[in-house]
Amino acid sequence: MRRGQNLAGWLFTAPAILGLGVFLLAPIILALWVSFRDWSALAPLGTSTPVGVKNYHDLLVRSGIVQTDFARSLRNNLYYVLGVVPAQTALALLLAVIVNAKLLRGKTFFRTAFYFPSVTSSIAVAFIFIFLFSPNGVINAVLSALLPGTVDTVWLNEADGVLHIIAGWLGIESGPSGGNIMGLSAWDWLSGPSIALTAVMILAVWTTTGTFMLMFLAGLQNIPEELDEAALIDGANARQRFFRVTLPMLRPTLVLVITLGLIGTWQVFDQIYAMTSGGPQKTTLTPSYLIYREGFENSAMGRAAAIAFILFVVILIFTALQRLVLRERD
């Protein structure tokens, strides 16, 4: 009977395993194989030639435009991650706490309103943001009133880094010489997100916060009320109850939200494609968009596959770091 049950279990799971193998595992293995070859994707795969680790060498070691562009994409995406993940996590938690409040009226309306941007087409939202940041847009009208002389400014075409702008206000126009890393100087690495990339970051926070709010809301509703009541009886105020009771109980949800946020932000593509196409001056270029550009515009599919696997390693490292920081302690 046990052997029969095992056989029946494998038969029931076989379609799912077969689907995962054909449409997930096999493409990953094939892409890894392609990353060690020179293939234009315009000819049959059998015509590709082996190049060893050349694609990885060009990206990580060999000086040139390929390495510099890859370094720029990593720099831009790093600032994107550091800006978006904390903002969307904190804002989602704040909205979840507000919506979960017992005295709040119209909870269904607020949940729907906060979640609505997450189910809207990202391309449609991107085009709306293009209009908002145009010279005749609402945001430009507000900024023009606050910053005279910016009436005709196209903010999505501004390539200056935010940290460089702040340093310029303090009289710092350039950094120390040297410190070249992957073709970029230390001053370039410390530029901060460009104004154009900052606009994309605002869009990302606005469109993703609603989804993470629902996750936090589910976590809040799973916390037993007896814990909060016991802390209240012990004399804890609202702030102490939140940081000593509620937040520790939300640790699994917090780990999930930050993990999904890290993966999503390191794979950002659609907003970049629709709003800036990697410009201006490659300050919104990201690894995911660089994969598209190398593979489909430059016909270097082997290099594009190599970028994808380097990005995979980067995501693993950041995910492991956040799990290390948020691990449970005695």
C-alpha cells in the first residue's frame, strides 16, 4: 500500500514537476550555458561559439565601455534599492497600522484606495508620471513656484546626482582623485540617484506600497489582542506596545516584505523602459534594462545572460544580508 501511495503521489505531482522542469529549470540551465558563448540570437543557437568566461571578464575585469555601463547600472540600481525598499516598507507598515485602527471608519474604502495603484498597469502609471514631470505638468508647476528659473525644466532629463547637487550647495564640486572601481571613480559612485531616477523611485514606492500594506495588515490581524491588552495592563504606552509587542510579532511579515522588495527593485525594468530608456546620460540604466539592451539591441545574448547571472548572485547576497540582520535572536 505504501508503495502504491508513493506512486500515486508522484503521478499527481508529475504535471507540475514537468512544467517547472520544462519552463523554469531548463531555460535557466540553457541561459547559463549561453552566458559562456558568443551568440547574437539572430542565428540558430547551434551556430554560437564558446568563449569561456570572456563575457564575465568583459563585465567585471576588462576596462571598456561594457564594464563602465555595467558599473553604472549597478550604481543606479543600488541607489534605487536603498531609496525604494526602506520607503515602501515604512510607508506600507504605517498605512497598515492606520487601516487596522479600531476607531477608523470606512476601512474598506481606505484599503481599496491604498491598494488601487498596485493593480494599475505599470506602463499606464509610467506615462502619467511622464506627463506630471513634463514642463507643463503639475509637478513642474509646483517646483517652478518653489524654484524660480525651472519653468521649462524637463525633470526626467536631469542627470545630476542628488548627492552631487547637495555637495555643490556646500561648495564641493569634485571628490578626491583615484579610487577607480569598474571604470567609475569614487566621485561617480557617490553621485546619488539622478533627479530622473528619483522620479522613477517615487513611482515605484507609490505603486508597490499597497501590496505590502495588505501583507502587513494580515500580519497585524494575526497578532492576538491579549498581548496588547497585557502590555497595556503592565503600563506600556502606545509607542512601547508598538515597538516591544507589535513589531517583534511582525518579524516574519517584515522579512517577507523586505525580501520581495529587494528582489523586485533589483529587477526593475518596465518603468525604466517606459519613462527614460536608461537615460539621461545612462543615469537610470539598470542591470535588467542592460540585459534587454545587450540581448535585443546589441545582439550580444551571451553577455546579456552573463549579466542576468551576476544579478542573480547580487540578489542572493542582499537577501542573505537582510535575513542575517533580521534573524531571530535569543
